[in-house]
Amino acid sequence: MSVDQSKIRNFCIIAHIDHGKSTLADRIIEKTGLLTSREMQAQVLDNMDLERERGITIKAQTVRVVYKAQDGEEYIFNLIDTPGHVDFNYEVSRSLAACDGAILVVDAAQGIEAQTLANVYLALDHDLDVIPVINKIDLPSAEPQRVIDEIEDVIGIEAQDAPLISAKNGINIDQVLEAVVHKIPAPTGSKDNPLAALIFDSLYDAYKGVIVFCRIKEGTVKKGTRIRMMATGAEFDTVEVGYFGAGQFIPCDELTAGMVGYITASIKNVRDTRVGDTVTDADRPCEQPLPGYKKVNPMVYCGMYPADGAHYSDLRDALEKLQLNDAALQYEPETSVALGFGFRCGFLGLLHLEIIQERLEREYDLDLVTTAPGVIYKVHKTDGTVIELTNPSNLPDPSEIEYMEEPVVSAEIMVTTDYVGPIMELCQQRRGVYLGMEYMETTRALLKYELPLNEIIYDFFDALKSRSRGYASFDYELKGYVQSKLCKLDILVNKEEVDALSFIVHADSAAERGRKMCEKLKDEIPRQLFEIPIQAAIGGRIVARETVKAMRKDVLAKCYGGDISRKKKLLEKQKEGKKRMRQFGNVEIPQKAFMAVLKLDDD
Amino acid sequence: MGSDTIRQKGIYIHIPFCISKCIYCDFCSAPADEDTKEQYVSALCREIRQAGIEAEQKGENRTASTVFFGGGTPSILRSAQIVEIMNAVREAFRLTDDAEITMECNPGTLTKEKLETYRYAGVNRLSIGLQSTNNRDLKNLGRIHTYEQFEESYIEARLAGFNNINVDIMSAIPGQTPEKYAENLRRVVALKTEHISAYSLIVEENTPLYDMVERTHGRILPSEEDDRRMYTMTKEILGEAGYNRYEISNYAKPGYECRHNCFYWNRTEYLGFGIAAASLSGNRRYTNTSDMASYLANPIHNRAEEQILTVEDEMEEYMFLGLRMMKGVDKTEFARLFGKDYDEVYGDITRRHIEQGLMAAEGSRLCLTDIGIDISNTVMADYIL
């Protein structure tokens, strides 16, 4: 089967979260007949359980569909779904590199949001043609013309003839498909040139080894082609090539320039294939690797430990496999007095952390203890050296510290003017420095703040949503490091310091945080045989104390013939609960206590 | 007891009827009309007779040394119905001469006629659900009787010749103070009953009490301090009066321990008849259906649940049931029953419990200490393998 390059369209859909990107993808798949509507499960492309449950896209997903256009020709669409959350920008960027154009979905009622802009700029950076689509036009509050004007004013792209659609109810989807045919360019490149394919994703399959997702920029790859990964130099014989059905891999004879597909080559070592690397033909290599991706650096770190120390190597294997699929994840081994052997892991943000944690627990069936997340601090020592601190336990003695720096971000918060007051108040509480405000139009404002990263990694997003009734949206990028008055808050349980509970905090709020932390831990740590003092200390000075009272009564008064099976179940449950505890000296600390610091701002 | 215990057998008969349901009750029990009761008794007799036939066919031991009528309120039945059931039991099983035959009853349902018929049918032990000597407590719990009515029933029972009587009392009742509870204990002690079961009130889910406690965030219950004081008082006052604590909640004058209940804790075989009744036979635990209509239609082998116990299950049960008794468990017996060295299975954890002062060892015996009893669930959970 030879494919006419002029009939291929490689595109993605970009949008602010909740503007209907995945729903439109579903509609396109349905309309082009890959699946009948009966077979459609809502949001086909979100195939991780986690994605469906949370209603978000985490991983970029790719699907190939065939569309019979109004001109009578059949076109191959490679549709790449992309995540919308700020934490997953990196995924977006990778997907865009595989595309020639992008559909920009904008909510007809909400208009442009922060993430809309961020994604559009990413797309323009990759030289993609952007075609706007106005979604949710059937909402009572829809104002399509206002949104069209907004797109033209703010983004500066032509939008007067943007399709007005409802992805949910299948209105005007045809117009979107025709726009893809006519407005997104066909790919270029020659199938006869030396092979150059960009790896934009990969995953590990127990039978096939590593499955490499790539966009063929030049040349041809087929079964038997000896391929070389240009960055690592590793070479393999191609076993299979193919393209993406909905949730399945469909083998084909060859992939040629312009196509999007996958390659398998019995690649066992996940480290041999790096996302962003170029695949070429070992016998006839291309001269230059394709430009890869900007390396992303994690901004949030935490310790991850197996609940059962015996599962350390399982955790390591799981992280290795996840990293293959999620290049933004970083990890290195560390040890904790309280928790034993584990890993210090780096994430793009807190949502990313939570997602990885849940994936480890669900997909790899691991029981984890996660420590409080933190950012990277720069510690300038008196001897002139600087250390990058990701684990609070490694903070040098205060006498050796000249000063410390913490990362700050420049944040843009888009909000309707009604909520400007409460949002500014929130930013001030979080040590924000006001940079300015722009009115996008009469009812919407863009607030600009410089905020310390460690003030926004926990629950800033939630606080923002609750203070703006969900109307605020938020984007940030790392701005740099500033000197700051920081200190390490230690937690002592039963008079012993628990390293895994320590965290770095601004000196002004340290005592308050210590108090709240003790209160929280008092609730999280179950009563035990003896009284347990919980203390917060800064540099050896106790700043707060709570006490977990001794357990006095845990007894089942009656246990007769009919109660025995039930009693057994009760004891089994209790035993299960004990397993989820960490023995620390004489004290048992439940796993979730290590995350207690996250919930300090609940009230 | 020892090896003799193993060859013994107990019979439990569940009577799921009561006059009205108490607010804390989660047992399988409800008020019912005469017709249902009549049908139930005949279904019960069918089930008992069938069990006898099957035991005979399999050549199993048909000798039983205890019968226990539990409920509900068994004494709600007409006395003729009790006789009918006892006849079925005697037909199906051979009762030993010294068999302990217990009837649970509630004050206000007992009459001279009933008590005399029970004696005639062979009942030789009564277990009376008094719960409290304080009428306000009784009202709070939704009980149908007053203390005065209890006293009448009690005297009547003595007159009818019952010389082995248990009284149930309860601590930590909403509104109860330690002082009032102490008065309770003294009044019961003065009655010179042979046996006292003293429970602390358990708030079970799916009861009106549970909802009340939830609604008030536990404010209606006595404080933890008071609860503890009442608990300590029970041991002290009953101990002084010559009652021997032989299980977490059970006290008896020497020689009057409830044989039937000990069967449960010693894992002696017992067969349960009637809806929701549980049995332990060999290595099988099973429970009858708790659906009345279904049971009436088919009382034979109508089971809601059946479990084959593995050796591990049996070892776990041996521990968490055995440790309920003050005499505790025995390492030698453990080895004999399961063919495994106790220390190999539980040595480490027991050593830790002894260090922590939760358990005590005496020769080959191990038992919970007072602190161990207080938090016995936590201790027992460590014996789940």
C-alpha cells in the first residue's frame, strides 16, 4: 500500500483544559468511521483509567483515521491528542513536533484562557498552522462572535470563518474536517531520502519490547530496516512498523516521509530510545539529527519509598518504565532513616506528581510512601560552594550556610474582574510580588505576579479555583532564583526526628506551619500503647507540640458463635491497617501522615 | 476439659423474635405474629431432625452436652413450643446427663407457667437480659421492662428451682455515670446470681443508637475517662464479691462458667439451628440464611455462607478466641492440635507482646495481661497470619 503524501494531514488539537478537546477528538474519530458510535466509549483517546476518571488528558495520544472529503478524495488524518494542564506542557511540545497544523478549540462562553495562549504560542513556535474552532455554541451563555473577535485581537489569527461547533452534540463537525483538509498543509519530505524520524513518545510492551512512536520526516522504514538511534548509537533490526488505530496498533508494510506511526525492533533496554532522538537507517544514515526537544527540568521533588522495603527493585523497574513514557519524570536513589531505600523523584508540578504516584500504585500495584514535595533550593555555603538542595535532610548545618535562594515563577492569572480582589489577596498571602494587571477586555483581567514556587506547588491551584468560583486560570514559568529567609522545619515524633517529615519553609511562617503540622499529625497518627509527643523544631528549638494520647480501649466485648467470622474480618482489616504503617522506633506512623504537609491549608 | 472437649458438641438454637427491638440491637431479630412463630418452630424442628439423621448416616458423634436458646427473646415463645423443640433435639441427638441447657429470656416475658415448663423440658440455666438496674437506662436503651419487673421474674425463677442464673449488664450506656453504674453492680451482686455477663455497650452500625451517636457526635455517650472507670469497677466489685473473671466480659462463681460459650472460645464443635445460626463442624464454619421466608420454605442446608478453614485459619482462631479467656492458650496444646511448634509460628510476636507487657507466660500457657485485654483487638490482629 503506497500512501499519497498529499493526502496526509498530521495535526493536533490544542485547547485550555475543559474546552472540549477530547470530545472533539472523539467526534472526529466517530465521523470518519473508524468506530461506530455504538463502539465509542466516551473520550476514546483518554485511555488510561486515570484520565477518564479525572476527565483530563495526561499522555499525548495518537490515532489514524481515514476521511472521505467533499472533494471525493480520501485523506489520512493522524490526530494527536494533547494534554491541557500546565504541568504537561512538555507533552504538548513533543506532540506538536510531529504535526503540521493544529486545531485550536476555544469555548464559546469562556473565550481565551491562559492555557489557550500558552498552547497557541507553543504551536506557533513549531511553525504550525493554527485553525480556530469555536466550541460549545449550544450553551445558553455562548457568545461566539465575541470569542472570534477576542481570538483575532489577542492571538492575531484570522478567525471570522472559524467553524462554530458543539463537539458534545456533534454540530458542524464536518466543517472542522473540511478545514483540516484545506487549511492544514500536507507534510513534505521525500520517501527516497535517507531515513530521519523523530521519536515523540514510546512505551514498553512486555511482548514487543519498546514501541517507538515517531514522525517520519524523510525516507522510509520497513520490516528489516537496520535502524540507528542517533543520540545513543544503539542499532536494531526493525521487526514491525505500523500506525495507530483507536487504542490499538495496526501493522503496515512501510512508513514513509510524512507519516506518523510506530516501530518495534525487539528493543529491550528502555534507555536506548530517548524521546526527541532521531531514528535513521544504519546503512544509509541522514547527515544531521532532527532538532530535538528542549530538555525540561523538574520543578517539584519528593521522596518515594516502597511501603514494603522488599519492593524496592519493583519500584525501580516501574519508575524506569514510566520514565520511558514520561520523559519529564526524573529519579535517583536515596535513603531515609525513617523510610529506608527509595527514590528522590522530580516532577513538573504537583499534578504530575500525583499522577505518577497513582500510576505507580495502579498500573504497577505498588504500595508507596510519598514524602512532602519540595522545590530545588540553592544553598550558598560559607566556603563559597553552592549546592542544589532537593532533599531537606541534606541541608548543611546553619553555621555553614551563607544564604539560601529559592525559585520564583512569573505567574499569569486570567480572571473575570469580579474576582480580582480575592485573587490578589491570595497572591499576597503566598508572598507574591505584584507585577501588573492588564485588562484583556472589559470583564477580564490578566494579573501578573512573581510567586515563590514553594508557595504554589501544594494547593495554590485549588485555592485559586475556589476563590474565583472556578473562573480563574493560571499559568507560570520559572523566572529564576531569589535570596530568601528560609529554614528547615524538623518534626520529632516521640522525641526523635523523622527525617522524611522535614521540610523547608520561609522563616516568617515556620512557627505557624510547625503548629499546623503537629495538629495534622496528631490526627493522622493513631493512638498507640503509650503517649506520643509530636514536636516541630527549627534548628533545635521546639516551636510547637501536640500529644497523641495513649490508646486505652480497643476490645470487642462480645464474641460468640455467630460473631467469629466477622471478628476475623475485623482483625484482618486491622492487620492490613498495620501494614500501611511505618515502624519508627516504637511508634507506628501511617503512610498518609508523610503527606500531611500538603493539607495544612485545608481550613 | 482438654482432649475431652474436642469430642463434645454444643447445640445452638436461634429464636429470632422479640416484643420490640432495642435501639442498640443488630442481631437477627424482629417482632412477629403467632402464625410466623408457629411455622418457624416447625421449620426449626425439621432442620434439627434432619441434622440428626445425617449425623447417624455418616456415623458421626451425636452426643451433645449443651443446648443454648438464644435470640431475640426465646422466652417469647409459648412454653409448648419450647417443649416441641426440645423433643426434636432429644430425638436427633443424645444429650448427656449433665447437659447444660440454657434459655435466654427477658424480664416481662417470663411467667410461672413458662418457668415450670422450661424446667420440665430440661432447661437448667437461665440467662436474663437485665442490662441495667436503673429504669431510666432501661428506657434509654428501648428495653420493654423495668427493674421491678426483673426482680419479680428473678424471684419466680428461683422459686421454680433455677439454681444457675446469668444476668447481663451493660456499661457505657448513654447518660450513665460511674456512680450509677457502681450501684448497678452492687444490686446485681446482692441478687447472688451464679453468673454475670458485663459488657460495655457496643455501638453497632445500622442501629438507631448508631444514628443517635452520629448525630450528636458521640456526646450522648459517657466520656472516655468515665468509660474506663466503669470498666475497672466491674473487675473490682465483681472480684470482691467472689465472681471469677474467666473471659473478657464474663464472670462466674466457681464452677458456674457457661459451658456452651466456652465451646466457642475453645473451638469445640457446635451446631446452630434456625435463621442466621452459625456452626463449626470439623473444619467447616457455616451460617444459615437470615431470610425468614427463605428459611421457612427450606430450612435444610439453607446457608448464606460456608467456609472451609485451612490450618492457618484454625491457628488464627485458636489464638484470637483462646486469648479471650483468662486461662489463655497453651503452647503444648497448640503443637498437638496443629502439629507445629508454637514458637515457630508465633514466637517472635509473642515475645514482643510479653516485652510490651501485653501478655504473660506461665509454663506453656500464655494469656493477656490487663493492659493486653484493654487493647485486645490490637494484640489479636498480630496473630493473623
